[in-house]
Amino acid sequence: MSQTSSRIFDEIARLATDAAGAAQGVKREVETVAKAQIERLIKDMDVASREEVEVLREMVLAAREENERLSARLKALEDRLGQ
């Protein structure tokens, strides 16, 4: 009897191990498919890349600095005309 129950427990352990391995395989497959779908969705949405955003940021900062310089220059000219 103990040999039979031992074999049953061994079989149950083997089945549990196989099930865990299969579950990990399914998990990896789901993650791969989900990642591919998200990447495709983002590509279809035509989202700007990090490089494009950085270039735009630099352009905005340069425009802001130029605006500040021109504002200061305008104020100086207005002050001179007001005297």
C-alpha cells in the first residue's frame, strides 16, 4: 500500500511540476503577445519618439529665451522713448 501511495504522490508531484512549467510558458506567451500588441497600438497612434520630443523641447526653450531677450530689448527702447 505504501508503495502505491508513494507512486500516486510521485505522479501528482510530476503533474504539478508539468502544470507549473506549462503555466510559465503560457505566461511568457501572453506577455509576448501583449507587448507586441501594445507596440503596434503605439505605432499606429503615431506617438512622437523620445528624440522628437527632446528636439521640440530644445526649440521651445530657445524660443522662450529669444522672447525674453526681445522683451527686455523692447522695454529698453520704450524706456528710452519715454524719457
